[in-house]
Amino acid sequence: MYDKTVKLCEGVFAPVLALGTWFIDDDKAAEAVREAVKLGYRHFDTAQGYQNERGVGEGVRTCGVKRGEIFVTSKVRADYKSYESAAESIDRSLAALGLEYVDLMIIHSPQPWIEVNQSDNRYFKENREVWRALEDAKKSGKVRAIGVSNFLECDIDNLWETAEIKPAVNQVLCHIANTPFELIDYCKKKGIVMEAYSPVAHGVALRNEAIAAMAKKYGVSIAQLCIRYDIQLGMIVLPKTANPKHMKQNAELDFVISDEDMKTLMNMEKIKDYGEFGKFPVYGGKY
């Protein structure tokens, strides 16, 4: 899986399997990156909001692999909704990472997190300004590709009308028992590559008996089944772990889920309770 890539835009190819770093502390991120690189990982996903860009950047710089062979993604904070704040934040990200460029920079959310699931304001005008800052960052060589995260069809349509450079990716919550099929189809028709975060439902899938039964059928772990599911949907997948054993296991995906079983997984009852993590907006909660 380490060598499998997908084209984002002219000259930019992203590894399909990435290491997500949400909830990995800054002082542990560098070692997590280095351990992942030893195994073969070449794509690392961070964000301004994760507060671990410094650690991720240190790991990239000290992993012993050339910078050009590593793909780094970061995200503009969800509450930065002006050209100036977004542009300044990109420079701060580069400084924190200690890198001359980022391979992919994403708008983290169309709304500030405090308004997600609470407000109908989609910040159309403001997101166009943030997008303009991303376009300028790409033109100047600070970033190689630009995209969005948690954007719905209406949010993408808003950018599409005026964007000089179209979004390369849309990173969304996507896992067995909670898959945004209509959004995935919409984005694919526009040539937008989809990325799946929380492929194991932030651990909730590990306690799902139906998913466990399917994993047992294939002789794989639940996490492996979940990651393989997203890959067969044509998505870049970002499983999060700081455990080298889990990193290795997450990449051992030399099996194929049958069409019949994919259909079963695609039609599983939706997970609605994310337990203690349900408070986060991405899982339907409210800050």
C-alpha cells in the first residue's frame, strides 16, 4: 500500500495511505512520523488546529528520507475566514513545520467549529477569500496542491463559481456505517479526490459486532477491514495512530472485499453514537 498514489493535480501525486495525526501530542508527533517512515509511510496529515505541526515537521526533517519523497498535508484553521488571516496562517504553518513548502493545504471547515451543527451560515463570501489565499500560496510555491475538508455540495459550488484553481481534494468523515455516498459521487464527477478521515469511526467501529463479523470472515482486523473499505471506494485514507504495531497492521491490506460484501458494508445501519467523542462537531456534536 505504501507505493500506491493518486493524482491530485498536474505533477502532484499523493500516497493513498496516510498517517493521520489528530490527537497525537506535539511532543510525540516527531517520533510517530519517524516510526511510520521506517515502515514505508510517505504521507502525513496534520493541521493548524491539531497543534502538532512542529512535531510533524521535525519528524519529516529528521526521518532520513528526502523531503521530495514525503507528502505533507496541513489545514487552515476553521475560524480563519479572511484572506489575510488565511495567508498569514500558511506562513506560520511553514515556520512551525520548518519546511519550505507543504504538499497539500486544506480549508479545515466551511464554518468555524463553534458554529458547526448550530448555524446555517455557510460563510460563502469568506471561504472565497480563504480560497484566494490558498490559490496565491500555490502560485508562489508555498503549497503544491490545495483543497477543502468537510465541505458539502453547496460549499464546493460556491468556490467553483469563482475559483481560478479548482479544489484537488475534499477530506470528509467516511467509514463503514457512515458514508456520504452522494457527496462522494458529486466530488468524483468534478474531479475532486476524496479523502477519508476517521476510517475506524474514532474507535467506535471496533465495538461493532456486524463489522467484527465481516472482518473475521476475511481473517483481518476490524481496522484493516475499515481502511480497505475506504480504499475500495477510491479514497485516500488517513488512519490515526502513534503505535508502530498498529501502523504496520493498518498497511497490511493485501485482500479485496468482494462486491457482495462491499454492498453489505455500504448498507449497514448508520453509527449515531460516538460515545465520548460525540461532542466533536465532525461526529455531530456541538462545541
